[in-house]
Amino acid sequence: MKKLKYGMVGGGPGSFIGDAHRKAINIDAMAELVAGCFSRTIEKCRETGDALGIDPDRCYATFDEMAKAEAAREDGIDFAVVVTPNVSHYPACKAFLEAGINVSCDKPLCLTVEQAEELEKLAKEKDLLFLVTYTYMGHVTAKHIREFIKAGKLGKIRTVMAEYPQGWLNKEGEWGGKQGEWRCDPKQSGGVNCLGDLGTHIENAVSHMTGLKIKKVLAKMDIVVPGRVLDDNDVVLVEYEGGATGCYWASQFAIGHDNDLKVRIYGEKGSILWRQEECETVTMIDADGTIVERHRGNGGIEAEAAKYGRLPSGHTEGWLESMGNLYKCFINCINARKAGTFTPDMIDYPSVEAGVEGIKFVAACLKSNEAGNVWVEV
Amino acid sequence: MKKLKYGMVGGGPGSFIGDAHRKAINIDAMAELVAGCFSRTIEKCRETGDALGIDPDRCYATFDEMAKAEAAREDGIDFAVVVTPNVSHYPACKAFLEAGINVSCDKPLCLTVEQAEELEKLAKEKDLLFLVTYTYMGHVTAKHIREFIKAGKLGKIRTVMAEYPQGWLNKEGEWGGKQGEWRCDPKQSGGVNCLGDLGTHIENAVSHMTGLKIKKVLAKMDIVVPGRVLDDNDVVLVEYEGGATGCYWASQFAIGHDNDLKVRIYGEKGSILWRQEECETVTMIDADGTIVERHRGNGGIEAEAAKYGRLPSGHTEGWLESMGNLYKCFINCINARKAGTFTPDMIDYPSVEAGVEGIKFVAACLKSNEAGNVWVEV
Amino acid sequence: MKKLKYGMVGGGPGSFIGDAHRKAINIDAMAELVAGCFSRTIEKCRETGDALGIDPDRCYATFDEMAKAEAAREDGIDFAVVVTPNVSHYPACKAFLEAGINVSCDKPLCLTVEQAEELEKLAKEKDLLFLVTYTYMGHVTAKHIREFIKAGKLGKIRTVMAEYPQGWLNKEGEWGGKQGEWRCDPKQSGGVNCLGDLGTHIENAVSHMTGLKIKKVLAKMDIVVPGRVLDDNDVVLVEYEGGATGCYWASQFAIGHDNDLKVRIYGEKGSILWRQEECETVTMIDADGTIVERHRGNGGIEAEAAKYGRLPSGHTEGWLESMGNLYKCFINCINARKAGTFTPDMIDYPSVEAGVEGIKFVAACLKSNEAGNVWVEV
Amino acid sequence: MKKLKYGMVGGGPGSFIGDAHRKAINIDAMAELVAGCFSRTIEKCRETGDALGIDPDRCYATFDEMAKAEAAREDGIDFAVVVTPNVSHYPACKAFLEAGINVSCDKPLCLTVEQAEELEKLAKEKDLLFLVTYTYMGHVTAKHIREFIKAGKLGKIRTVMAEYPQGWLNKEGEWGGKQGEWRCDPKQSGGVNCLGDLGTHIENAVSHMTGLKIKKVLAKMDIVVPGRVLDDNDVVLVEYEGGATGCYWASQFAIGHDNDLKVRIYGEKGSILWRQEECETVTMIDADGTIVERHRGNGGIEAEAAKYGRLPSGHTEGWLESMGNLYKCFINCINARKAGTFTPDMIDYPSVEAGVEGIKFVAACLKSNEAGNVWVEV
């Protein structure tokens, strides 16, 4: 099988997420990096390109230039990976879509509902594939939960408790290095910090696992650590269509939590507990209190999920494999497009619609918070 | 040391909590049961009395009769234990206080703020001791956390996440036997179910551990399992005096949770995690992410808390010991009163004031919920 | 129901186990302490007796005197509890048996196989009940495992891994207070320390849960912490009748373990994991890797075991309740004897035969170790 | 940086470990696969080669042919990866060493001590680098423990309890597919099964973490599941130089264990617990019982270990990253050789010496077991 070619926007020195995307794509070796606009100056961009073995001619000063040049090449990139701070997601994605290039963009998709809907419309018009990298839903156990619930094994869902606490931004006067600095800076992050960075993962995880649609939210978004200017602790009450309820919590100063996305789903027939830091395990409880724990790689994992595993049970898979699964499916879809064998049901990754939902969720929460924590329709 | 004498109201056949109070008091053998009004008929009352070795003359048809008769005896009871369904707490407590007898009452203290404040006033006027049995705060680790925070080791508290899910009342048409029936019945339980049964434990646990005072609440109280008429799932947003925030969750249909009171406290210097089902352990995390786990019975437990331990570490103590600790202190105080050595700082148990706070919390939540989930001052 | 009367040998100031036995018996209030030989001098004995509300006339200078005097009384004790250092177990038990009084003795039963067999013979001749307090097998989950295996649900057992590490005696020159001092002293403890104190619990737990009989052992008994003169770390390879194998580990210097008795049983149809420090839970795994966790108090616990529970699930029971279960059954048997309703199948506690097995196990291990870690038949 | 070139022996269809090595190498993209002898027929070899994008001319029928051809090429491979069943390790490694090509070989290194020592000698004579892929020691936390102990923070080590149970081969008449079949077949596996597959990992893990050298062993190697002809359950007592002791357990039928390598190290100043299935965490306990848990990516991890991390804490790394770390260092060393900057202290991966130790350990255990479980010097 011939490898696809991809380019990257962002991911220069000090970037965490750019390097992580590259490594995740590497695992299955189905695509290779051949172009990039890694930094804001062409010099720094070429340095990174050189370290990554990229032809200097395919190191670009701007994403616009890159989009045009790559679209013009016979051997141009098959997809672009956008891993800049949030503020650049929209223009970069737009540039590649307009140039007819498939896009993978880190979450949150962009800054406003208008931007999000424009990207969605553009992707449809251009008939392009668009991955939004909600990493955690790539894991086998996350997909297992989705299939399990879809099959009706939990019965009607009653309530969902989900949270994503982190602790790394707990200190006054400390900004968590480059990663924290841009997240806490309205100029790079947009109007939200914690809710955009972590809250959208919660929203996507619950939506992906349960299929529930949010009807309205009541959000309390607090700025707590002295010196911050954007939210760093958020609680959101949720009502879903159909009557179920939810409560989401995200925090950046919750000491003791590294990266602790956790979803608990309570149905009429049973419950499911899932924690991304222990993502090799999924816990399911029957109505009589029997607790059943299943591990990726063993029996009892739904087939549609199990197929994403690479290693035998107990040979731990983690973050890179989760991200890798998103890319694997995305790349398979691009290949199928090329081969003329593509059908829409092959899309088993969060697409631009999931990105739009995330931005709508953030917008409704902001509105609720500004109005004094009242209910706002999404 | 001579044992104190006590009587019990409630605790007849099928009662869980009455028998549990008796066993908890038994452990240290500092008081003996000598009188009771265990059931609503004198025949059933005498049956229970007989099984417990109580003199039939001290088995009473009503708590009023019991209060008067015991007050009149030379060898009358030193304290009364009230373990009836909620609706009788107020009149029973009142009867004993008026008769000059110390009272231990299960939580929630009563049904209304007026009742609660009257009991508080009466206890003061009569100069009597009044224990409200918030069991879980009797455990060594709960007291350790209180001392740890009081000593400033967490710094300023930023947010508190606390929850008390249970799953036993998850089935439509099933009421969890006698225990569930009265809890779900407004005639016996008052105007709340889950929030009174579980929510008040959360409120007390956070208050006891942190010393924080609730300023206002925003409550969402849902009736979820078909057929219920009182709340069975509650989420409460909290603002404390001084600016910290909290989020409390209580549920009775959360399959997979037996009795899962959990408190997580996030301060500027560190965090504390505590779960009553694993109450022998307390987890404390420093701002640099170092996780320290301490076990009851080992070094590092604050002395004011450690003194309540009975067994070496790893010889597990549980619910009965926690309850026993409340009674141990209560009985020590009564003995000190008799000996003339009592000082108010000896009171290391939840007193009537804690009971009043619980009822005020419930009342404010009800008001918030009825008004459409708005902020209400407590 | 009238309470039984009991007396205690040992359990003076500084004793851990004597006070623990008293508290465990108190829980169910089915017996009361009325006599004792708590210490080696009558003065100290009377001090303890006074604190416990014992008639000074029933505080005795020696256990021989106590046995004779109590046997002679109309209202003499129904059973004696022997909780001295090991070296006195044999003569004390013998004195009460000869006086016709039922006995409860802490483990290990005595020092030699000859002593053990003599006590067994004497108990039979005198037709007396004899409890050996292997505390941990009193817990509901331990009994559940026994019933589960007895019902064939694990299939043929293949291997057993069991251990009992503690860490409290890890420091050179420190002896763990009175409790450690006598255990490390051959004059009070006999020829073994760790293997007698902890190893016999392992032997009993595996025997009780699985029903397996030990055929032969290969033991390595090491004296590790500088200054010790008796074993403080033991590994024993075991072969059972029928071909299954086992490996036992006990240690007193294993820092990080409080009281960590753990049994893992691997059968052809599944496995069982049990840890006494988390004794409210039992973990069972099917051959396909499905992990099922059950909690005391919930469905799925075998009825013969579940009946010993006192509190609802999640209201944690621990060490005292386990010990209390042994006494509850022992007292029920004595009451049934008195009532003429006793049948031998009512004995659901470790009896003198279990004590003899423990001493034979220790003797075979000592022989194996002295011979250079060779196989020795038990 | 230019990528190195490598070839693979083994790793055809159905191979787990070959694909896993390829993915692990891919992560950091420092080497690319360009040649292979993936299967026993050239046709099947070319099929795999085609799927992996290998030039058909570099798909070889035998490893001998491959070694000679690649050695003769200007652009020949920089290293060969040997991932066949055990029986072919020795001849394949020998072929590449003789051809002057660096080797990475899966464990166990080979079948006999003679073979192992010959490979060691050959590697030295040819001055080639030789990686033996004891995967688990590549993880950050494993390296942390090594550094922590090397720095004396545990004090003198007293005893080590280590185990590696798996459960996948628990059924009579089932052989676990291709993976289990060759492991259980003496013709492909050599004279041991479980001890070679799992026991050598234990031996290496303890040796790597503690630096302890095994002096003698007493092994019990059992054939348990009906139909097996090689050991499937092994217990090994160990004495190290300097007086510390150990006990190792490996099993293939221990239902409930996926891949459960666990090491517990007890020193005079503290203990360390490590479990590969939760390898992001390391637990360290001080002599006073304070339990400290550290996570990869946070403070408190020794710098020499922390540098191997790729993702922030809580972004889970697992098996592929561990294996990747071994290759990263191995490739760095090869590059340094080429650049003339190599120094021997750069070798931070298990080399051929570690492989030899493993084979000596197995040989001594076999001898001990055959002689009736007696002590044998290693």
C-alpha cells in the first residue's frame, strides 16, 4: 500500500500536540509528512523541516502559501494537519479546504459558531474529509461503550456525570510554559480557556458514547487562580433531548489530576464508568450491583471497537494509539475515496459536525454564564 | 467506669439504623440500652424489648410517655436515641429535651427550619447535649482532614467536588423494602427524599472537613425513576463565604454505587481525596503532583484524629467504628457533665447546630429548585 | 435472649488482641465479660478488671485458679478466651478444658504438635467447644469464596498464591512495642515468629477457602532484620493432596504493607482474588477474562456467607465484624448445647482441628528449613 | 537527521511481535524497514514485503542469504531485527553478526548457555551493538526505579517478590493460536516454555531495577494444564550475591491476568511497587508507611528516566513507547558509532550480556527442577 502524503501547520519547537500528531500517524506508517508551515518565520519553519527530513522547498512561510503550492503540485499533500493555537484554526482550515485539500484540525474547531458553520459548509461544498481530533474517542474502550449503548444494553440513560480536571495550572504567576501561556491568553485562545480546552472534550465524549443531544445548558465559568483572565474552572448542568440530565466539570487547577477525563453513564439497566487515564479498562455494572470489568483485547469487547486494538490485552495501549485510530480511519477513508470505494458509513472518526457541536456548546455556556447562570438553549 | 443508660425511639423489626446505632454503642460498652419505644404498638415494642433484654416496664407505647417516665425515675436514661423516620424526629427530640434528657437524633434533624431552630433553642435553654449522627464524620480520616485543613496545609480552598450516589432505588415499581418505602414517602420523609437522606451528609461532610460556610445554592432536584414522587437525583452548585465554590451530587439510582460518599477538596497548596467506602485511606496531593496516601493507624495522621482509632493499621475499621466514635465522644461529654469536668471544647461530634445547618441547606435547595434553578441565599 | 458469661486470660494494659476480642464480642452483645486473669500480678489484673467493671472476686492471679473457681460457681463462665503470648496458650487452654469450660484461643494454637494434639484430644474427651480465632475467615467474603469453591464453580484448583506481608518490624533495634517484643522473643513466642504469627493465617485461609489439604512443604525461613533471632521472612512451597500447588509468603519487614493477607486461587474455570484489607470486595474472573467484582451486601454473594452481614453494602464492615462472626457462631453453638438443639454442622468457625493443622504446618516448615529447604511431609 | 535502515527476520502474517517491533520503531521515525526474511517461503515473504512497501529484491528466502546480501550492499541495513520463534534466534543472530551487522533480538536470546556465550563473544569480536528486547525495562518508571535504587534511596535491599502471570493458555486442548502453539512446542521453543517466555522477563526486570546478581536458584517448574509438554507454571526461589532473597512466579494459566509483570522490592529504608500494566505509576513507601505515588511526566521522577517520556503526564504511554525507548537508544548508539561520537556509557538498553544472564538463569532453573527442587548455582 502506498503511503499518503500530509503536511502540517503548527508543530514547531516546543509544540506538544504537533509532535504527538506526527508520532500517532507514524505508528501505522500509512502516511508520511512531506510539507509544513511549522512556525511563524520561514527560518524556524525550515529548521523544524530539516530535523524532520522535509524538503526545504516544501517548508512554507504561511499556510495560505502552503495550501496553494501543495494544491498545485502533482504530488501534493493528501491532507493537512492543523495544530496551531485555537485562533488560527479557522483561517488555516479554510485555506486548505478552499484549495481542495482534506483537513485534520485539533479541537476546539475554531472560535465562533459562525466560523464553525462556515467550515462545515465549505467541507460539504468541496466534498472533502475533515477530522477533528478529539483524541480520546479513538480508544477501543470508548468505541466499545458507544456500541454497547447503541445496542440498548444500558436501557434509557438517566444521568451522566462527566469531568475533566487537570492540575498543571494551579500556581499564581506560573503559566505552564508555552502550552499554558497560549491557552490562558485571549489573543491566542479566543474567549474561553478551560471550557474550550477541556470542556469540549467532555461534550464530545458524552455525545460520542451516548448519542445524546444537548438541549440546554446552565454554566458557571469561574476565573479562580489569581492573575488569570479566562475561565479555569467550569461546571455545566446539562439537559439532553429526551429528558436525561448531565453535569460536567472541567478544571485546570485541580491538583492531583494529570489529565483526568472521566465519564460515568447511568442507565435504567446499568451503568458504565470510563476513565481515560485507565483507558484499557471499562467498568460496567448491572442493576443488581454486579460489577464487570473488561479489558481491551479480551472477550466481551464489542467487535466494532475491538478491531481497533493493535496489541494483546495487557500490552498497554494509550494516547498515541487512540489518536492513531482516528488517523487510521481518516486515512482509510481518503484511500477509499481515491480508490472509488468510499461510503459514508466508513467514517468512524469525529468529523467537522462534531467540531461544530463543540463550538455551539461553548457559545451557549458563555451566554449562560454571562447571564448569571441561567438555562440557555444550545 | 459505670455504664451510662440509654433509651431508643424507633429501631423495631426491619429497622436498619436502630440496630446499627445499638451495635455502634456496644463496641466500647460505655452505655447500655435500658428503655425503648421501638414500634408503634406496645406489643411489637415489647417483643423487641424482650429480644434485647429490656425490662417490659421500660418498653413504652409512645415517646412522650417514655420521656416523662424516664425523667421521673431515679435510674432514668442518660440519653435518648431517636432513630425513627424523619417525620417523627422533631416531636420525639422535643419530648426528651423538655423532659431534661440528652438527645441523639439521626439526620436529617427534622423537616423545617422552624422545627430545627426550635430544637436548637430548646437544647440551649435546657442546657442539654444533642448529637446529630452524621456517621461518616466520626471516622479517623475525616477528622484528620479537618485538622489538616484547619492547620492551613491546603492553603485557601478553591473548589470542592462532593457526591453521594447510591444505586439501590433504581427500579421502577421497586421501593427497596421498608427502608426505601419510608424514604420515598412524603408522609414519613417530609418534602425531600434523596437530598435529605444523602445531600445533608454531603453538606455536613464538606462543612466539617473544610469549615466553609455556604452562602448560596443553585439546586436542580429531579424526580427520575418512574413512579417516584420525591427527588431521587440532585445536583447543587454552591458558593461559600470567602469565594470558594462547590458542586454536590446525590442520587439513589446510580447503579454501581453502594453508599459512595466522596469528598474532593482542591486548595491552593494541594488537594485531598476521601471516599467513605475506603475510609481507612486518605489521599493528599501536593502542588507538584506528589500523591501521598496515608492509612489510619500509621504515622502522618493528625493526633487529634488518630486518637479515635481502635485497631492497628490494616485491621480495618468501618461504619460501626465511625458511628461509635460519635457516641464515644457524646458519652464522654455526658460523663464529664456528671463529674463536673465538662468544657465545651470537649464536644467533637456534630451537635444540634450541625443539624440546623442541614435543614437550612435543604430548605434553600427546595426554594432554588422550585424557582427554576436560581441562586438562593442560605 | 440471656447473655452468656465469659472470662479472659490475658488482655491487660498494652494488649492489642485482648481488647479487640472484647470489642468484637460486644458488637452483638450476646455475651458479657465477668471474670479475668488479665495480667501476671493480681494487682494489675484487678486494675484492668475494675476498668472493665469486673467484680474483684472474679479477678484471678492465675488461670489455673480461675478455671477451678469459675468451674465451681453456679454462675460460672460459659467460655474462656485465651489471648496471652503463644507460650501460655497450651497450659491455659488445658486448664479450662480440664475444668469443663469451653475455650476460645488465639492462633497459633500452641507451640508443638504434641501440645496441639493433646488439646484436641482433651476437647473431644470433655465434649467441649473450642474456637481458634483465625479472625479473617469470619468475613462474609471469605465464607463466600469457600461456598463458591465448594459448589465447584472454580473447577479443579491448579495453584494458590497467598501472602501475608506486614512492615511494622522493619527497623534494626526497634521491636514494635510490647506487641513486637513478645513475638520476636523465643521465650514468649516459641521457636517461630513470623511463620507462627502470619504464616498460620495463610495456611488457615487457604485451607478454609479451598478445602485443600497440604501434603508436603518446602520452606525457606529467613532472619533478616539485624538483631532478630527468629524468622521474619518466610517463603513456603506447598503441594496439596490431589496435585495442586501453592506458594506462601509472610514477612514482617515489608514496608508498605500494614496487614496485607491476600489469597489468589487459580482454578480451571476461573480465579478468585481476595485481600483482607479490602475484604468488602471479592473478585472473580471467568476463563474468558471477564472480571466480576462483588461487594458484601449485594446480590451474588452465596447465601451461607451473606447471612453473616450486619450492615447494607457500602456501610463498611471490617476486622471487628469478622472476629464478631466467629464469636457469634461459637456463642450460638454454646447456646444450642445448653438448649439441647446443637448439631455438629452448626460449627461454622475454625475449631481445634484447624489449630492443630496450623501447628503441624509450622513444624513441617521448621524441619524443611533446618534440613536446607527440602520437601517435608506434613 | 537521516533515517537508519533495518531488516527483519520473522514478523510474517500472524506474528504479533514482529508487527509490534515495527510499530515501536515507527513512533520516533529514526529508522525505516528496507529488507526482510519474514516467512519460511519466499512467496509469503514477498507478500509481507509488498504490504510493507519493501523492494522485492530485498525480500529474502533465508536469513543467511539476507545477511550476506545486505552486508554486500552499499546501502545495506544498519541493523537486523530477529523476531522468530526462539529456536531460530541463535542461527539468525549469528548470521548477521558474522556479516558485520548490528542485531536486535527478541528474548529469550537463544536456547543454551553455549549459544548465548558464543553470541556474546561474537558481538565483542565484531565490535557490534546487540539489543535484546526486554521491552518492559524501556518504560520511564522502570528506569526511574533503577536510578532511585542506584542512588541508595531504598538502602540495602532485603527481599524481592516478582511475578509474571498470564491467563491466556488456561484451557486444555486450546493452544492460544499461532502465538501459543510455538511457545508450547519444544521444537520451536526449546526445552522451556513459560520460564523462557515470562520468567526471563522477571529475571531481567529485577536485575535491571536492583542491580542484584543471582547467586543460586531453587526452581519448581510444573506442567499443569492437561496436554502441555513444557512448563506452564514456575516458582523460583532466589538468593542474590550479598544475601538478599527473592521469589519469582510465572504462569500461563492464571486466569484474570493479562500480562501482569509485577515487581516489589523491599529495602531497609523503603519499598517500591511496580506493575507493567499500570506502568505510568510507580509507588514508593517510606519506612514510616507513607505511600508516595508518582506518575511519569510529573516531578519526582529521576532525570535519567524522565528524559525518555514523550507525552505530558496523564497522556498515557504504554508498551509501544517502552519498546520504542529501547530502539531509540539503540539507534542513537548506532548513529553515534557512525559519527564517531560513541562512548559505551551511552548504552542504556539491555545488551547481549543481559541475554546471556537470562539463558544462564533458565539453565540453572532447569537443573534445579530436574534434581528435585534443590539449590543450583547460576
